[in-house]
Amino acid sequence: MVPDLLWWRQLSPGWKQAFAETVFHHANEPTPGELAQLFALQALRFAGPRAAYANMRFELTDLSGVAALTNLTVLVVIHHRIETITEVQSLTQLKALFLLDNQIKSLAGIEDLLSLEQLYVQLNQIDSLKPVAKLTNLKELYVHDNPLSSLEGLTEAHSEKLEGFFCKPNEGLKQKEIMRVERELYIRCRGI
């Protein structure tokens, strides 16, 4: 059996439906050629039904369907019910990751995505930025509207490239912490 076909048959029903709606535009089992095209894609977008420009009729609850798509450089999974993102750890080519408006509690899984330049995780349940410590190629980081109380994880090494850091509003984030990051790390903390 073709390896990609075996992968397809092991996917959850939700992810089969997600690919049917966003990539294949049919509900049949994809052909080996269609699967080869899927694995070659560099960008994928899954916008749930609450999105302004939705391309899906239901909300995903995990990222298991993208773990094997290692050619991706841009991944958009917005307006869903994702809680964990550990499945992205194999996507080391990612330059842009859009996970806004989910239910993500932790950024665990992104620690080694060293090519990442854009990370959009606003409107989630994230309480720590520690997993971004090694992601010093970030140019844009959107973390507003999360229960953050600290910006620990950002370092002075981030200041070289991080041009857009949007951390406000975050109810638990004190002005003292914002001033520390701006004074000690030379990273401007912006609001939306």
C-alpha cells in the first residue's frame, strides 16, 4: 500500500473531513496523486465556522492531521477548539503559524521551530511564553487576550528581529512586567 494512503486511512474522521473541505473538495478517498500534492503543499488554511472567511463547516479539536506534513512553511488553524499544539513539533520548516481564537493552554511543541518568524496565538488560554525562548527569528508575535502574567521566555536575543510584539490586553499582565521587557530586553510591548 502507498504510504500516504496508509496515513490517510489512519486519520481521524474529523481530519478526513477537514482535508475534504479545504483541499480536495470532495468526500471520496483521495487518489495517490492528490495525496502527493497534499504532502507537497507549503501552506494550509483551516478557518473554522466562526471565522470571517471560514473554509470549514465544523471546528477541529486537535492538530493530529498536520503532524506528517513536514513541507509546510505556513499553517493557519484559526477559530477552532484546539487545546494542545504538540503535534506541530515535527513541522520544522514553519515560518508562520496562525492559531488564534482556539482554546490552547500551552505553547509546548513549538520550542524547536527555529525558522518561525510569525506566531499568532492571541485569544487563547496561554499562560506562559517560556516555549518561545529559542525562537529568536520571530518578527511578529501576537499573544494578547491570554491569561499571561509574565513575559518570561522573551530574551534580549529576540529584540534583534522582533518588530511586532502585541501583548496587550492581557488582564494578568502588570505594567511593571511590561516596563521590564521594554527596558531590559529592548522589546516594545504593543496593544491592539
